[in-house]
Amino acid sequence: MSRISVRGFAVASATAVTTVGAVVGVATGNAAQATSDDNFEAAAADSTLLADIPAGAQAQVQVASLAEQADVQAAAADATVRKAAEEQARFKAAEDAEAKKKAADEKAEQEKKEKERAEREAREKAEAERASRDAVRDASSFSAQGSYTVSEVKAMARQMIPASQFQCFSNIVDHESTWNYRAQNPSSGAYGLVQALPGSKMASAGADWQTNPATQIKWGLSYMNGRYGSPCGAWSFWQANRWY
């Protein structure tokens, strides 16, 4: 048997205090003290020594107190873990959002650069074609001749048609007249290198449309540019329809 003060049990728990109070009442034989909280608390304040308490009862009180402390500590640990997990989740979400934003910004910047490059290339191509057209010779710069060979007519066309469009123009003329500037379709009346229908349309390019290949080339180029955008546009249409 051992002795224990009431003050030691008062700090353990309400349950422990009640238990000790009951034990003290039995040990001292004072029933009123066992049931009186006021007297019990006064005794505790005075640090009155208690009678001998069985070791088993002391152990029970101590176990109850430790269990309560363990529950509090476990709850605090759980709360700490939950808070850490929530903080980590928030951090990960913010990190993912930042990564997505960065990827979207990089993609937008890349698309912008590609668009600018495409626009620049289109401008450069248009400027090159315009410069090429400006550099070609006009029909009036050729001296009139009584007749022209196929080679001479092709040479004239090369000087009048932009280099990037010459092959398309040549393909159409190959099929329409085989480079015969006097070719005439007996059934339709189409005339010349590009088989204008009627041939008199070419008078808008020059009064000598019947005898001057340069005049016919000038008119044919203007027609293809106006209706199809270019000789190559006209050639694409011709391939699909066998006429233009």
C-alpha cells in the first residue's frame, strides 16, 4: 500500500478525480467527504495526504489519464497530417495550373510565330511575282515581223510570262494550238495561240491580234490572270475540265 496526495489526481481528469474521491471516502471512513465536491476540492487545495490507496486503483487512474492523453495526441497528429496533405494538394494543383498555363502560352507563341512566318513568306512570294511581272517585256517592245517560228514565239512568251507561270502557260498553249499563232478552229472560230473565242476578243490587246504572237500572248496572260488568278490556276482548271 502507498500514499498519494489529492492534488496529483486533480490534474489527471474529471473521471480520475471522482474515482480518487470515492476511494478516499472509503479509506477514511468519511461518507460525507466521499460525496462532497466542495470538501474534496478544499482538501485537494490544502494538499492533504490521503490514506493508503490500493495500487490497482492507482494504476486504473493512471491508465485512464494516459489513454486520454494518447487520444488527444492522436487527434492532433491526424489533424497535422490532414493539414499537410491539404497543403500538398493545393501546392500540386497550383503547380499543375502553372505548368498548363506555361504550355498554353508556349503553344500560342509558337502558333503566332508560324502565322507570322507564313504571312511573311506569302508577302515575299507576292512581291517576287510582282517584281517578275514588272520585269517582263510588254508586247509593244517586240518589233513586228511577217512571220514567226515556234521557237521565236516561245522565246517571246518566256520574256512576257513570269518565270514561275511560264510552264503552266506553255502547257495550255501546247494543247490549244501547239504554238501556232494562226491556228483557227473551223467549227467554233476560236483563234490564235490561246484559242480566244471569238478571236476578235484579242483586239483589246492590239489591233494586230491576228498576226502578232506578242499581242496574243499579252491577251492570253491577261485573260488567265483575270479569270483564274494566274496561268497555273488556268492550267489546273484545264486539267479538270479539258477547257478553260
